[in-house]
Amino acid sequence: MADPHSPSFDVVPPATSRFIANADAGAVNGSVVVVDVLRAFSTAAYAFAAGARHVYLVGTVAEALAFKAANPGILAMGEEHGRRPDGFDFANSPAQVAAADLRDRVLVQRTSSGTQGVIAALGATRLWCAGLVTASATAAAVRLAALGAPTYVITGWSSSAPGSGNDDLATAELIERARLGQSLRALETADLVATSEEAARTLVIGAGHVDPADVELAVVVDAFDFAMEVTRSANGLRLDRVAPG
């Protein structure tokens, strides 16, 4: 999917790696990276860094609450229209989960774009979730999978909103540069994401739903040395922290 309003660092010819929207992800296979930098997969990464064991990914608020009710001890995190739903323990907030003690806890996550991209891309042979904080580790995992050039699902893209998804596209392009051994242009990318329209929209949502530090935490390139891969388990779509190798 091409978006003339989206930035491009001219990483590689489109035939080498593809950048598509959630709506186009149903037929993809091979290596797939679902990108949501503000904030779904930044939040998930900070949850793992805070000690979380697994994060289950679902499509609706009702599914998340049902999953939590059926599994005592599960914590729910995420958003609907940017806001923490009633019954959720955390918003879709890197800062909130980073401040929590999540040692060996299991969470369920629902978001409006990120988890939807995962559900759309279930034809993938290998499937990772990523933001800037796990960029190089994700690139290394994709490279070591040896399945060829990846497809990046740009979850923020919307055909009804020209210019949307610039933050996710810039993140995907940085991951691709890392995969190819090119200069990351990390500061440039972090600034683009931090000053994007999505960042501005996020920061005005309000207290309890967004922490003022959320964007700042999300744009720390390579904050963590792990990737996050989706596994189809008996309990659903499980996101795990994995070493790149």
C-alpha cells in the first residue's frame, strides 16, 4: 500500500520489502513485522522489561475482559479510541507499565491498531511485533529467520486519514535499515515520531489514559535487546520476549 503523504527514507526498492496497512495484511506470509510505536508495542516491550512473562493479544475490549475473568491473576492493558477501558488495569501506556511490578505476570492486551494488525496478519510464517525500543533486536530476529525480505504492517495507516501512520512507517524503515546493516538514523527517526501528528493526538487524550512520558519512552531507539514474537497457543495469540538469536 502506497501513501504519498507518508515519509520515506528510500531504504530499499519496494519489491524487496513491503510496507502495507492492516487492511492488506490478510494474504501475507513469510516474515511479518507488525509495527505500532505509539503505543501498543512500546507498551508491550516496557511490560516485558518490567518482568511480564507473556502478553496475550486480542481484538476487542470484551475479549480482553473475558480473558481476564477466565484467568485469575491476568492483568489487562490497552485502549479503545486511545482511552483505558473500564476494567483494564493499565492504559496503553509505556510509562504506566514501566512503573509497575510485573514480575512473572501475564497480561492481555487490546488496542485499536496494533493488536488488530496482528490478527490481520495471521498468515505469516513468523510474526513479530515492534516499536523503536526493540528495533535492532527485531531486525536481527528477522534476518536470522532467513525467510527473505519481510513485510511490515504499518498499523497506523488509514485510507480515510491522509498522512496517518507516519510514525509507524518511519519506525518500520529504521528496522529495515538495521536489517540491512545500514545507518539507523536513530535521532532523525526518533524526532520524526516524537513530533508526529499521532504523538500530538496521543498527548492530548488526558490523564489516566496517557502519561506525559509515554511518547518520550516510546522513541528511545533500542532501549531493549529483545524482540517480541507471536506464538499461536492453546490460549490464543501469545506475545513472548525472545532473544534475537
